[in-house]
Amino acid sequence: MLPLVALVGRPNVGKSTLFNAFTRTRDALVHDQPGVTRDRNYGVCRLDEDHPFLVVDTGGIAGEEEGLAGATARQARAAAAEADLILFVVDAREGPMDDEILSWLRKLARPTLLLINKIDGMNEDTVRSEFARYGFGEMLTVSAAHRQGLDDLLDEVVERLPEEGTTETLDTDPNRIRIAFVGRPNVGKSTLVNRLLGEERMIASEVPGTTRDSIAVDMERDGREYRLIDTAGLRRKARVEEVVEKFSVIKTLQAIEQCQVAVLMLDASEGVTDQDASVLGAVLDAGRALVVAINKWDGLTDYQREQAEALVSRKLGFVPWAEVVRISAKHGSGLRELFRCIHAAHASATHEFSTSEVNKALETAYETNPPPAIRGHVSKLRYVHPGGSNPPTFIVHGTRLKDLPESYKRYLENFFRKRFKLVGTPVQFIFREGVNPYEGKKNVLTERQLKRKRRLIKHVKGK
């Protein structure tokens, strides 16, 4: 287990910029707007190869205890309570305005280092004198945006950290199932992740757009290991106006690309909206396995449930292979069925096929229902081989495949689905025609062949 360093402070003092500098990533959203970070975001700092450690980025503590600001502050306090070292980040340009946070840190009694950020272009001695009243024996000055002072900071952090920590890092086990929870804002994604983890790991609020970053958390359930990824709600491009929301959309799309199973969450009381179709389109473009979870099912009457069922069946008819499960993230009902569908979709999406079995399937499909004749010619499907997984991909070789009707391609897809019992995953077929190796090459005759050709022509004309 790696030691943990927590970044705490007021909003907009540069904690996320420092987190990205430590981890050499862009995992944390960075913007001049205060309050962009809300949930805890963990990463690994490997700048010192011999002494790696965990870094947790937290939202700003604004002194409010209600609403989103209060939930953000609770997340920051929870991160500080489990940290082996706290970096108390302050803004050099605004001066000492963090008395309340300082009082809380003293009560917490955890190892703390005062870090004065945004020092570029300022007199360091003057800034240090301003923060001297905080009573820290040692203060470090940095500019996270310009990577100024980071080497001295890294040396100080490594010196103060213990050899072993108490916090587990994200596992790199390839057998861990990666699940991304996606959907519109305020459909219950964070609530569901918190229910599965058994703790308030994500900020769940009735305010749409609460989650802005894509947060990954490892979990073990019934002997199997998972990585849960809570994403920001996706809206139609025309309604995305704020720069921060645009970055959130990018993070969500990246999470969809990196996951193995995407759980599309719908609001049972609203049915399938145009925004849900936008999210579903992103999942299908990425080719990821899909499970549709209808949330807030417990609050509906029997009539409302019938209407919701009919609407989902009609609007999602173009993805009949996706399993639909009814859940309540708030009360925890339907979770066992949800994981059954996730396991089935994951097994289908990652199944490895042999060349012999897919060729037998293609031969059977061809004999059962041959392709129709187009302009007097029939397409020939000669052989097929696997082309990858997640989604399952099959590469078919033959002749006149450009003339193969879309209806026959759908027939092949449905045949393979039924043959191999594929559920919850798209299936991709790639058709490749054989290339004539002599196409475009001119047959150059030898001198002897030319003489025979002339004799033949002379003989024919003589007759």
C-alpha cells in the first residue's frame, strides 16, 4: 500500500493543477472558475521512482456546511482524515485568508505542510512573512502552473512520508471488470455508486450537473473485482455552453472508451429522452457492451410502470440485444439482477473465438440462407476469422461482398448472436474482398511469344 498525500484548501488555489503536475496527467479538471472540483480524485505520483505515493485532489473548503459546498467540504475532510500527509495549499496572491481551515487542521492533528502556490512574479520573502502568523515551522513556495519549486516540494514530501501507507491504489489487474455509469444529469449515477460502495464516496445531489469529473473506484463484490467509473451527465451538444461542462463531456467520453461495460441509466419517471439517445449514441460509437438500468422504479404506480416499459421498448428497439433491468439506486433494489446482466454482457464482449468455430458458423449460415442474386451475380462468402473483442469483431473474406445487402448482413449478425449466445454487446462484421494480384499489371510478351503471335495472325488472315 502506498502512502497518501491530500491536497486541501480553499476553492481555486491550484490544488487540481498541482495534482496534474504530481501525476503527470490531465485527470483533474482545471479552470479559473472556483468550485470545479467536487469529488475526491486519486492518482499516483511517480516523479520519484523509488518512492511513489498516492495523491488525492479535493474540492475547495468554502466554510459552508449546506448544499453542494457542504458536501464538497465533507469529501475534503474525509480525504484529509485518511492521509499520511496533508498539503495545505494557499494562494500567495490573495494572502492569508484560511484561518477557518487552519483551525480545523490543527484539531485534526495530522502531519501538515503549508504550501504557498502561485508564487510566480512575486517576492518570496514578502509572501512568507505574510503567512508567518500561521505558525508553521517550514513553508514551501511553488507555482504549480509553471512547475516552479516542484522538485523541492517533492523532496520534502518524500522525506515526511512513511514507507508504507494505509490506502490502496487503483489495481491494474486486467481481470477487473471496468464499468462506466453514464446517462443524463440527475438520473442517479452517483447515488448508485455510493450504494454499491456502501459509503458516501461521490457527492449525490438533486442539483443537475453535480458530478464534473470521471471518478474511478475499485470494489470487490461476491468474490469478483470491479472498477466503477462515475461520470458526468451528458447533454446534447447544443445545450452544452459552459467551458467546464465541455471538459466534463470529454472526460465522460474517455471513460466510455476505457470501460468494458457501460451502464446507461434512465429516469423511470421521464422515460427515454433525446438526451438519453445522445448518451446511447456515444456508447454505440465506442462499441462497448451495454446494460440499460431504469432507475427510480420503486416510486412508480403499476400504470406508470406499464407506460415506462412500453416507451423503453419502443424507443430502444434498435438495440434489442441490450438487457434492461429495473433498479432503485436509493434503496438498493434490483442490484443483483443488474450485476447478472453486467456479467453476461462482459462475458459476451470479451469472449475469444477460434477460427474453426466461426467458420463452421459462417458455413451453416450460408447453407441455411444463401445471399440473394444481385444483377445476376451472387456474393461468395469464402471464410471468416476473429478480428478482436469488445466488441466481438468478425472479418469475412469473399467476392462481390460490396453487393451484399444490408438485410443479409443483419441476418449474419443475428445468426452469430444466436449461435454463440451473445447478449449485451454489439457485434461488428468487416467484409473484405479478395484482391487480384495481377490487377493493373500488363503481360509483357517475350520475343519468341511475339513471333508466334505474328505467325498466328498471318495464318488467320491467309485463310
